[in-house]
Amino acid sequence: MGQQDLHRNTSEFAQAGDETLRQRGYRLTPQRHLILQILRAEQGHLTIEQLLERARQQYPSATLSTVYRTLDLLKELQLVREIHFPGEAVTYETFIERTHHHLVCRQCGSILHLDISSQRALYEAVQQQSGFHNITMDIMSTGYCGACWSEQQSNNVHKVEAAPTSIVHDQNN
Ligand SMILES: [Zn+2]
Ligand SMILES: [Zn+2]
């Protein structure tokens, strides 16, 4: 998925989000709209503290508990996704698709969003085999990003090159 597509999807989501709140009988309060807007603009993952900090720029009276309550509602309406990356604080992002795939680097922690067509096939299979309804899928893959991988490879090369020298050194002692 190109950056362009992501922008288009996100702005379609923006209108849909406000509309979902209205259709389900919830008022589109300024705080609800603002939280959606902040997450949309971010196009990534924010902790609750980061969300609060940004919300306070427009509503200095915003508190952690109002942001929590807003997120609870937005999660229930499937407008927001809660993500638990291993060893990190819980983060939130906009809910765009029922399937969501994160690829996380084991070394630097960088996160990539994957949009692959096989997710849809997997989604259909899970739904058919389980008889479950309204399924959401959160997939997490881990590995080494290009930069971390080549850093590791070159470290390995240096270790191999250094080995004979250190053996000679040990013998001299
Ligand atoms: Zn994500
Ligand atoms: Zn990395």
C-alpha cells in the first residue's frame, strides 16, 4: 500500500467515523471528534499520554479519564484499535480494516503496516471455520528490518575476522 492510498483511506475513515457515532445514537462531542482527528492525523500509534498531551493543546481541561472513556467508546464502535506491542505501553490507532498486520523489528522496534491480499483469504477462512461473527484480526510478525539485519551481518563478519587474532593473543600469554 502506497502512502497515497493510506491518506485516501484515512480521510474516508474520517467522515465514516463521525457518521458511525451519529448513527449509533452517540453525540459527536468535541472531545470524541478531537480524539478521532488526532489519531487520524497521526497515522500511527499513540499512547494514552501522547493522546492526552495533544488533546490538551485544544482542550486544556481534558483529563486522562475523559480520554479513557472516549477511547472505550471508540473501541466499542470499532473506530479505534488498541494495540499491545511486546514490552511497550498500550497504543491506539484508527480502525481502518478488520484485518491489521504489524511487522515489528526485534532490534530497533520499528513498526511496519502490511497490507497483503492473503489477509482477506485468512479472514474468510477463520470466519467460515469458527462460525464467529464480526471478527477482527490483529496479526503481529517480528523480524529484523533491513538496517538492523545488515548491521548484524557486518558484526558477524567482524567477529569472524577478529577470532584468529584473539587466539594468537591468548597463546602468547
Ligand atoms: Zn498499526
Ligand atoms: Zn530494526
